[in-house]
Amino acid sequence: MPTKMLLDCDTGVDDTMAILYAALHPDVELLGVGSVWGNVDVETATRNSLHTVHLAGRGEVPVARGAAGPLAGWPAGTDPVYAFHVHGDDGQGNAGTGRAVGRAVAETAAEQMVSVAKAHPGEVEIVAVGPLTNVALALGLCPELPALVRGITIMGGAANAPGNVTEVAEANIWHDPEAAAAVFNADWPLTMVGLDVTMRTTLDESHRATLAAGGTIGQYTSRILDFYFDFFAREAFGERRSCLHDALAVAVACGSLEPTLAPTVNAHVVVGEGPTRGQTVCDLRGMYMGFPAQEGAHCRVVLESDPAFGDAVVALIAGAGDAAIDLEQP
Ligand code: BDR
Ligand code: CA
């Protein structure tokens, strides 16, 4: 049975690949997409999410607009912080069509999360691959949400790996630590797919070539990865390749990627000011004993998975054929 999934994204380049993977993979029943601020502003994220579901020929999947900023608001005197330098001004590597396709539903992303969970009690996996603001808002709207879903899988955090915004904080957690803390503290099975595996699962020029040789869905994906590769060459790897990040969370959630090491441990998010703000502190002290069970632990932390998993994601997207929408740039 495919996994019923509600996918929440701050739709930049890797989120786009995650939506494509979820929309195209037979092990996923994609019930809805929510957009959230993060990589880009929420309007751009919503436009990109709509564009992507239509790109995949899945225009019937409802897309709901979510939060425009962090739970606690923007710190006084600061401007919103996005990641245009990573994902391009359009969140599509400055290679998108800019085309507005379809319309968001009337519900907010948090409302959609609650209504989808209530419509399928115990069956839905929430997969959140942006800041956790929408999920925290949904918990506020419906405190019994944890009992209504199968669980939640996030792309976010770092257990042993260094951070990618600060020394210790990963972007999705760092953007809204208060929201992330609410999500980590809620009583539900939480799977954390963090930088421990997503920095080690990369795409290179051979993957882009495979995508470019596919139909127009693959060609578009290859096109938006160009700018993203430049960022990682500059800031992370010293050569043109990129992380896959968000698609890994979708794959772990639907079971198409089985982690090779993923202990269930106690974990919490550091809030408050200071150099550890946004850190995910995971209790890995049991590692020398094969991770014995911990009282009250409900966070499965993915520490190892197949680093070649990008091949499977690329094969799915490259083989998806042609898009029903016009992908010419203006
Ligand atoms: C995460 O932050 C965003 O830039 C990516 O889309 C991914 O979800 C990686 O830290
Ligand atoms: Ca993301």
C-alpha cells in the first residue's frame, strides 16, 4: 500500500525534486502539499509548489499556502532571511519559467494538515522539508494531531554532522527553532533525516546529464540544478555537485529508502539565543552498545543510508517523460 503523505516544503531546488519524487513514485499517495517560507518567501514557494505538481502532471494535488515567517515573528529590527543565494531569486536556480500555474486552495497549509489527517485517521505521514512553522501551527490548531497521523518525517537537523547555517544548526531548524522544538516535543513518531545523511547523498554532473537526456520533466530538473551546483561548489564541496536533501525524507517516509542505521533516541532542539540556537541535540550515548532503548524516546535519527540513492531519484525523474506545461523561459 502506498504511504498517504502530506508534504510541506519551502520550495527551492531540492524541494522541487522532493515534490517530483513524491508525485511520481508509486509508493506515495500524495494527498496535499503545503508551502512555507524558508528558502524563499511563501508566495514564491507556493508558486513553485503549484508549478511542480503541474509539471509532474499531478495538478489535482491540492497546494495550500502556509506561514510567511517564523512562529515568534521576525526578530525586531531584522529583515526576513531567505536562501536566494542557494536556490536563486525564483527558488528554481534562476532558471524557472516564472509561470503561475493553478491556484492554491483556500485552506492554510496548517488547516490542510489537520483536515487531511482527520480524513484518514492514523494513516497519514507528514513529511516536512522546510522550517517547521506550519507543523507547529497545525499542532496549535489541533493538539490531538499526533494521535491522528501515522507519524512525521522531517528533513532537518544534524546529530553528528556540522550545521549548514551555523557551526551546529541546520537551516530548516535554525529558521524557526521554536516551531521545531514544538514538533520535537510532541508525542508522535518523528523521523529525522538530517545532514548526517543528506550531505553524503549527492548529485553530480553525470546525474544532470541523465536528467537532461530524459523528457522535459528531467530536462527542467537538470536546468534548475545548475545554479544549485554552483552554490555547493563554492560553499561545501569545492566541485560542482549538490546534496539531494529533501527527496531523502520523502523516500525514507515511503520506505523506498531503508536507512542502514537509524536509532530511536531522545532528541531536543536548542531555543534561546547563543551559539547553539537551532541545534538538534540527539542522545547517541548508546552507540557503543548498539543503541539500547531509551525511556520515552520517539525520535528516529537517520545516521546512515545508501549514499548512491540519488541514482534512483534521478532515474525516476528522468523517466517521467514530458510535462503538460510549457517550460520555455520567458
Ligand atoms: C534544507 O534547507 C533548505 O535549504 C533545503 O531545501 C533543505 O530542506 C537543508 O538544510
Ligand atoms: Ca527545503
